[in-house]
Amino acid sequence: MSRKTSMLAPDWWDFTTLEDDLLRDAAKLTPEDLLQLSREGFKVVFYDTLEDFYLAEALEYITAWKQATVSNPVGICGPIGPTEQLPLVARMVNELQLNLSNAHFWGMDEWYVDGKELDANHPLSFEKADRELCFNRIDRKFRMPDSNMHFPKAETSAYIKSWDNGVRCAVMQGGQGDVKHWAFNDPAKREGNYKDAPPTPEEFRKLTTRVVDLHPITCMQNARTSAGGVVTGIPRQALTVGPQQTWKAEKVSIWQAGAHDNAFGQRLTPFMISKRIMDSSVPMSLLADHPNVQFNYFRGGIGVCETEMH
């Protein structure tokens, strides 16, 4: 029997094509239930204050980079969204006088416009945000060499190769979008071989860094978080790190402060990961197959899945 049609974008796959019973079960979860979803290979962690939340996120950078040596270069792959941790990272590097000469950083995604990556001087550029919020704030004595900073480009070969050059990725951080993606690993369009069913988890896992068409939900979300709601100002394509690179990271750490995905989304993905329910209409659910995943929540941002009139 054919799957349901999306309520949100009929030409695409997304979480609204899942069975209603699964969606209802996820919506019922309390914060205490979320904590109980932890299992071997998957950990749920709560932080009681935003200060503690973003400090813990920033410390993942420091912990990774402190391991880096000439013979053992180590890096972290980081998101734009959230961004509040980035100035904290710079401050800690400076205060600790942490030399980053053997450390690496991978940006996980970037907008794609007119056949190329968005210019790094554009206000929406993720590379611009990383540099201005973090790397340019680090004292020149401690800065990471530019050759150790890897940002996705339209010509993806150098970026892909950087994951296989003997540099260990200690952790890949991410946020969760409304469409339940990490980076810009959005659900597929409902066309061709995927008209009746989305890509299998095995097919999705084979994807590498690439140019993608963005789900309408993703465009709406980024307009809300980055452009004051002006959706026509958001590119419709992007470059994204792929599952192939994600599975090369020793740990995947997802950070949910409540400012990106909503109360329901913050429940659905950990429920599916914990129960090993993998479906590429919910890309984040495929992390159920990664050996080391941690979901980090600001307790005050978890919200409730109940009727609230505003």
C-alpha cells in the first residue's frame, strides 16, 4: 500500500508521511520519558540553563582540539544553527592558550546559488558566520591554519578528500531542523524511484557531500531563523556534508535549545533513534545506526505537545 501524502509538501517525503500511531506515540513523551530513551550507543542529556547548554557545546570543540598533535591531527565538524557556542569557543581557546596548529575544523554545509557556493562575504554565508563568530576572534598566536579549515565548495572533491587525509573527526555537532535533518540532509523528493517509498536507509547512507534541493520546510525554517521570515531571500539549494562523512565521525552530538525544531520534533527523532525505527523521510532517524550519538537538550526549550492558544 502506498504511503501517505505529505500534509506540508505533497511532492516531497517528510515526517507527515509516517504512520499516525508512531507520530502520536512520540507526541506523548514527557521530558522524563526522553531521558529514558538512552541506550547503548545513544545518550540523552539535559541542561537546566542556557549558559550550561552552550558552554557544554563549546567544550566539545576544546576537548577535541586538545587531543590534536602533529602525529594525531584531530578536528570537529560544526554547524551554523546553533551559533551561540562559537564566541565561547574563541574565548576559551584564548584563555587556555590552546595552540590550534594541529587542529582541524569542517563546516558542515553552505548555501548554493547560481552554480557555486555562496560567497563568503554574503550575510547568509555559513563560512562568514564561523569566521566572524569564532575563528577571527582567536588570538593570532593560537589560530588554526587556514589549510586546516574545510568548508564545502561547489567543487566538492577537496572537501571530501579532507575526510580521508588522516585527520580524525572526534565529533560532528549539529542542530535539528523542522524537517528533521542534520546539516542539509533533507528528505528526498517524491519522484522517480522514490514516488511510492522514500530511499531506504541503506541508499541514504551511501550519500556523500553534494548539492541538494531544499525541502520547502527547510526554506521556511531558515527564513524564520536567519532572515526575519523573508522566505524569498533564502536559497533553494545548498551544499551539505553527507552520511558517508557523518559515519566517519567518532561521535555525533545534536544540540536542541528549542529555537530551531519544535516540541514535537524534539520528541520524534530521539524516539525513532532509540527504538531503531529508521526511515529516510525523517533523516535524523538514520542516526540510529551510528555507534555513538548524543542528543543534548535545554530543559526549558523542550516544550509540550498540547493545545495552547496564542
